[in-house]
Amino acid sequence: RKAYEGTFAAPVQPGPVDMVAVSAWLRETLPADVILTNGAGNFTVWPNKFFKFGPDARLLAPQSGAMGYGLPAAVAAKVAFPQRTVVCFAGDGDFQMNCQELGTAMQVGAQPIVLILNNGIYGTIRAHQERHYPARVSGTSLENPDFVALAKAYGFHAERVESTADFAAAFGRALGSATGAVLDIAISPEALTPRQTLSQMRDAALSSQKAKA
């Protein structure tokens, strides 16, 4: 048990919003019967490894790395259990696989809370690039739309969260919204994993290459 509890400790994350702190706050705040959903990407470590699931909580997640799964799963969960809190974790690339499903949510009256962990990259693919071909980046940087404007166009409450200190209040407003909510959370691309930054990943790979040369 002590070893398990120790897994929730991680260094302060670089960048605007620290997901270690956010995850700790969510662990203490979300109701016991919360339903979490996610798609695929490095961001899934937060709902999968930094949340404590009691007997009444549920996680809806893909078995084979299906990007975009989290949003339609959240809509379906909210339709099936309208009184329960449903929170979707999505990366910025992941969200854009099925962001049009906000229209389905609006049409059927489903109100999940969607957390977009926006780091401007396809994080998992970038991690593979940095580990195997360090500093040779190809096709993993993203130019994203205005997610707040997009969500509002679908009738959702939406906010941009640009600091860790602002998250709790923004989530409170999201929870109180009758329309569902999308929070666009500013995450640094450096915070690629909880315990290794993108730069550390690249430096380790470059050092390994030099050692083999």
C-alpha cells in the first residue's frame, strides 16, 4: 500500500498548468461515483495513474489506443447516467479526432465536462521521435483552433485555463454549468511525462547515441 501511495508523488510539472497539482485536487474533489473517460495519448496517465478509483467510480478508456474515444464515451455516459459527474480527459490532438461530437451532446442534452490538455503536440508520437531520433521532429507540432470559441459554438460553457491556481475556480464553474463545459488547459510540451521532460528525454537519447558512436 505504501508503494502504491508513493506513485502519486511526482515532480512539479514545467509550464503554465501543473497536472500533478490538478490531479491531486481532482482526487479530493470529484464525487465517489464519478465517471472518467479518455482517448489515447500521453495525457491519459493523469486519469489512469493519478486518480484513485473507489467501488463506485468508473473509467471508460480504449483498449487499443483509439484517439478520440474519450468525448463520445463521455456523451454516452452522461446520457446513461445524467445525474452523475462525467469528466473527459482529452489531448488537443485527441480532441480534434471527434470534437464534432459536441454537436451530439448538444442535441441529446448531455453535459459532460471536457478537459483538453493542450500542449500543441502529438505527445506520444513526439516521445517516440525524441527517444529514437532525438531532435528530428517531424509532423508532431500542432496549430490548434480556438477551442473555447469552438465549444461555445456548440452551446457549451468554455474557458481557457492558463495557470494552476485558476483551475479549481474554472472547474467549479464547469461543474455548475447547465450546458456542459470545455476547459482548454495550457500544458507545456516539456511536461510530456510526469517524471521526464521532453528535453530530458531528448538529452538522454543524444547521450546514448554518442556513447554508441
